[in-house]
Amino acid sequence: MRRLRGQERAITGNRQTGWAFADAFVAEDETLRLARARAREAGIRSVSPSTGAALRLLAATVDAKAVAEIGTGTGVSGLHLLRGMRPDGVLTTVDTDPQCQQFARQAFRAAGFAANRARFIPGHALDVLPRLADGGYDLVFCDGDRADCLEYLDESLRLLRPGGLVVFEGVFAQGRTMDGPAQPREVQRLRELLRAVRESTQLLDSLLPVGDGLLCAVRREV
């Protein structure tokens, strides 16, 4: 039993080292570092470097021209998404904080993106998303209120074209999703989300162990 516990500690340590290496592997420029600094000042959690790199890769993989983002923050995830999208792609990003969206606007401009590459919509996601076009998006990135994640999933299935991707950030909830049953409502909702995505016949899913957990699913062809 002692040997097994030692092995478990070693595995955990190796995983943490691997995650740290994955973050360090990503070369982030001054624009991204400034956006991260602004997020810290505002008390906002931004995606990890490895999560950002995964988002960039996913956007490039689907040759994304139209992406919807729930949770603009200060523009960290948006910068990664834009760098993976097509040169004529447009990022539609929704957030309740107009000041943060202004920071993101400045970051996108500093990174060299034209103003028409991003559409900023202030407001609550569940008020905004119903106004967006059915089947008009290649990728939907959800980084908003975890308590609303199931509603985000429903809206994403409507917004996505067949073959499009829905991506949820933070599904590990710092390990709480895997812990015992006595958890806050947002964690219970994340568990329901994971179950709904895994059991959906409309989605082909994968849970990526980057950052705080990245749940990805492709909307199958009808």
C-alpha cells in the first residue's frame, strides 16, 4: 500500500510537471502578456497558455470563418481564436462587462487585427445568443457562467453548422468536478454538462486535460 501511494504521488507530480511544460511551451507575445496582466488586475481568470494554444489549433482545424465566444474577458482567448481563424474570419464575442470588452478591443488592435475582425456585444449571453443566426458558426467557445452551461450547450447546437465545434473551458472546476457529491450548484451543472455531451447522439466529444479542462465536441452531420 505504501508503494502504491508513492506511485500515485509520482504520477500526480509528473502530470503537474507536464501541464507546466505545456504552458511554458506556448510562446505568448507582449500583446497576450498585457491582456493577461489586465485580467489579473480586474480579478478575471483567463485561459491558460496551453488552453489558448488548443483554441487556436481548433479554430484552424475547422477553418473557422465565424466564431462565437461567451466571455470576452480582456481578450486573451479571443486573441488565440483570431490567430487560428481564417484571415477574413469574424469573432463575435459576448460579455456583461463593457470595460473588459474595451480592453479586448485594444488588445486586438495592438495585435494587428482590423476592427471588422471582431464584433463586441455587451449583455448576458442567454439574452444575446438567441439573436444570432442558426447554423451560422463554425465554432462556439463557452467561457461564461458555469451555472448556465447546459443552456449554452442548447444554444450552441442551434448556432453551429454540421461539423462545427462547441468548446467549454474550466470543466474540471479545479478538481471539484471529480470530487464527492457535496458540491456547489455550478459544479453539479458541469457534471450534468459532461453527461449530456457524452450521451448526445448529435455530438462527437473529447475531454482535453489542458488548463482547467477543455471539453470539445463536434456537431455531427445531420
